[in-house]
Amino acid sequence: MKITKKTVLNILLFAFILSFFVTPLGDYSKVLLNKIFSFSPSVTEESDRNKITDYDWTLKDENWNFFNFKKSKGKVVFVNFFASWVLPCEAELQSIQTLYDKYEGQVDFYVISDEERAPVEAFMAEQNLSFPVTYLFIGEKMPLTDVKAPTSYLIDKEGNIVIHKEGIADWDNSKIYDLIDRLLAK
């Protein structure tokens, strides 16, 4: 039996596709594909924006100390819900890190997980991420209703939700920078 060139190509293609499911190469490839196909989130029309009226929300900081979201009332706020084991989150967090590096101290960042500290800290170190992680206090009332990972919000100083993005987004682009600069200038 003679093996044809077509048979060899089919075997290689099959092996490549199989690698997406059973090897670490597949995980890296999936993250890369998520990054490639993530786009800048859409800004919600002013007439369609929801508003946060109750900032009373208890969270935990990176040291596991309780604090209240009220401290961000009157500020521009970025909120992202993530899980370290969700591939789209992993792909999105690098762009959030860049956004954080650019606006640290000007925008309040809440990158929120409902996981325990140990796996999140290991994930953060492995991914070389330095923004502070906020931990969700399960059962506590909250002003945002959609907490499925990944989901992000950009909130203006008046509490209007300017962006509500479910799924992965690219936060490292001039469209977002221009929007945040305008929100900070108000």
C-alpha cells in the first residue's frame, strides 16, 4: 500500500486539529485566537444607559480585607469579572493590564473574581499581571447584575454605565483611551 501526499497532509491536519484538544499547544492557540478576534467594546447610547444608584457593595481587596464600593462614587470606574480558568478571560486580561498601567490612579479598577486567593495569585504571577484583584463577597447585594466571566463595565462619574460588554474585548486601543480621557475631563 502506497501512502500518497494527500494522505500525509490529511494525517498532519488531523494531528494539528487534535493538538487543540489534548495538548498545551491547544490552550495557547485558543488564547491567541481569542486575542486576535477580540474587538473594542461598543459604547452604549446615552439614551440606553443604565445608572448605578446604590454604590453600597461590600468587596474584598487583594489582601482579603473588606471594603465598600462607595469609595468610587463620583469617579470613573472600570469593572471586570473574570475567572482564571476561563480562556477568554486569560486573553482579555493582558489588554486590561495595559489599560490599568495607563490609567492607574485616575480610574478606579475593579478586576473581580469569585475564586479563592491561592489560584488567582498563581494565575496572576504566571501571566505577569500586576493590577490589584478584587474578590467578590458571595451573597452580598451588588449594583451590577451580570457577573458572568468575562463581563466588563465602564462607569462615568455620574454612575452611568457607558460600556457593558459581555464576553472578551480589547481594552488596549485609542477608541477606549479617547473615551476614558473624555470621561475624566467631565
